[in-house]
Amino acid sequence: MASYQKALADVAYSGHAAVEVNLGKALIGTGDFNQAIEHFNRALADASYDKPYQAQMGLGTAYSRLGMVIEAGTAYRNAALDDRNPNPTKALLNLGGCFTLLNRPQDAIEAYNAIFEFEPSGATLFKTWENLGRAYVATAHYREGLNAFVEALGVGKYSLSDEALADYQRAQKAVLGSVDAAEAGVAGAATAGLGDDLSGFDPFAPSEASAAYDAAYGASYPELADDDGSGYGAGNVPLANDTNFFTVADDTLIDMSKRQIKSERKLRHTGLKVLLVIVILLVLASATAVFGYSQGYGWPTQADTVKSMFSAHASGGDVTSYWIGSSDAEKAAINRIMDMVVATDNVEILYEDRQMTSSEIVVAAHLSQGGTIKYDITLERDLIGWKVSGLDMIFNSTQL
């Protein structure tokens, strides 16, 4: 730290902001979180600093270690929205963790879903699915939570934490009935905590957060009340329906239905999708074709895509070409899902909801030995055609 202080004392040196950030990180390592916050804020005050997201990430870490969850979440949100940040996935993971500590799992779901826009891979991808599964279970969306945990388990290279494993079993029981971990193939798996890789949220129990705040300020960190949150900041604890927290410059961080960050954050993939839609509309050229596209028509159609997928599956062929997703991890997850689908090409379309960019189909797969299994299949637009993005078995109400 002496070297950093010496660099800051050099008036001729132009990189003070970067030094302030490095000094702040060093102070976090020594446990001096308040001093670290001062240096991160000095870096942010320098208009010439071209990496303010690094200072925001540092602020988030320092505030979280002090148990100041709201302040930490604000810093992580700022880092995620900074269009100079080349990889905001860690900021979004930490933001989701803050929402979880604030008992706002629905907002955590939106933060985790936004990560998929950046095509995460490896441990970051599996950690995102794990955290998303826990958030879904917290909102009693057990089917979505179970699907997320299955994705987290991936190809068997990732293990759930103890807390996530408990939520996984809870989701299994709610959706499938009484199914233990051994039947799911996860019994005895080594646990992996949220802090096992740098992409995860640095968790701390509420009691530990309060202790850190007590030590720093000599006063108790206010409890987050279940009713109106009036115990913090003169009634400024964010409620589930509060649209002003973490939304300084935009109305909402994530549009959940589209899984896209709006307003401030110009996502790379969002730009590509907009360009793709423009090109498609120009190619279609005629008003009739444009109208058909807006009504969800395409080639191949949704029904053709689904039937072709079932035919390929029945013949033992590769079905990944009918799904959205091209990475090895995504293909492995697709094959894992299809292993639970019956092999038959006798498929009947029961229901079809066509939209411009997404559609839903319910099919009845008729078994050769008799009997029928129904599936709810979601599809996404792929150029002028369609590809499968999700598949769920439809259970009778008595099974739930």
C-alpha cells in the first residue's frame, strides 16, 4: 500500500483513479472497509477514469462486508449498467444476491435471467442456474426452480451447495412428488458454496452482517421489517412493488418476459437481434409477408419443428439442431432433457399460441403400446423459422 500512497502523492502522475481503486482493493484485504470506500469514491469522482465499473464493484464488496446490503446492491447495479463493463455477469450475480438478502427473490430472478444475455459458460453458467433455482423456489415457482437446478447440474461437473440441494429436493417434492436425492443422482455430491469461484456472490448471514456493521459504526444495522421496512433510512427500505430502488435512470432493470436489460445498458446481443429483425423485415418486403411474420408464421412452422424433433428423437438421431443453443454445455443439457422424453413420432398438436418472437405448443405423444404423454413446448424465432427453447411434461393435478 505504501507504493500506492507514493503514486497518489505524485502530482505529475495522471493515473490516480486506477491507483485509488487498487488501494481500495488492498484495504478490503486488510479489513479496513470504510477507508476502502473513500478511495473508491475518489476514483468515481475523477471524470477521466475510464473504468468506473471497477470502482463500483469495489464499493459493492466493501459495503457487503459491512452488512450494508442496500448500498452494496446499488453499487453492483451501477457496475452492471455501465456500458464500458465488458463482462457484467459478476455484478448481476452479486446484485441478485443482494436482492435475496433483502427478501426480494422476484427481483433476484430478473437479475439472474439478465446474465444469460451475455452467454456465460463454465462455473459462472452453473452458478447462475443454481442461484436462479433457489430464487424460483423462494417464490414458490417450483417447476421453474426444478428446471433451473437440472441445468445447474449440467453434465455432472457441478455440485449444488447444501442450501441449494435442500431447495432442489423441495422443488422435486412439489413437482414430482416424494423423490429423494439418491433417485436424482445427486446423493453424496460434494458441496460447492457461493464463494467457490470469483463469479459468485460473497455471502454472509444476517447476523454476521449486523456484527460487521456494529464493529464499524458502534450501532446496530437496522432490521429489514417484513411489513413496510420502516426500520431503515426513514422508511426507504425497498418493497417488492417499489419501482424507485436500483432504478435511478431507468424504469426497470430487466424486462423478464424478454430477458433483456433496457434503457441505460446497450447489450451487444440486443443490438444484434434488432439488426436481425430489420434484415428479416427488409427481405420479406411485402406487406402480406410482414403481417404473417408479426402473427407468428414462419418456415418451418412451429408445428413442423416440433414434429421433426420428435421424429429425430424416435429414430435415435441428433435433436440439438432443433433447439436454441449451440455450446457444448447447452447441447449436453438438451440431451439430458430429451432423455426423459418418450421416443415416438406419433405426435398430435393439441394447442398452439403463435406470437411474433415466441410461441407455445402443447402436444400429445402417443405411445405404441398405448397411452399418451403431454408436453408443453416453448419456441423462439430463429430467422424466419423456429427453434425449441424449453420443454416441460404436463402432469395431472393429482400428481402435484
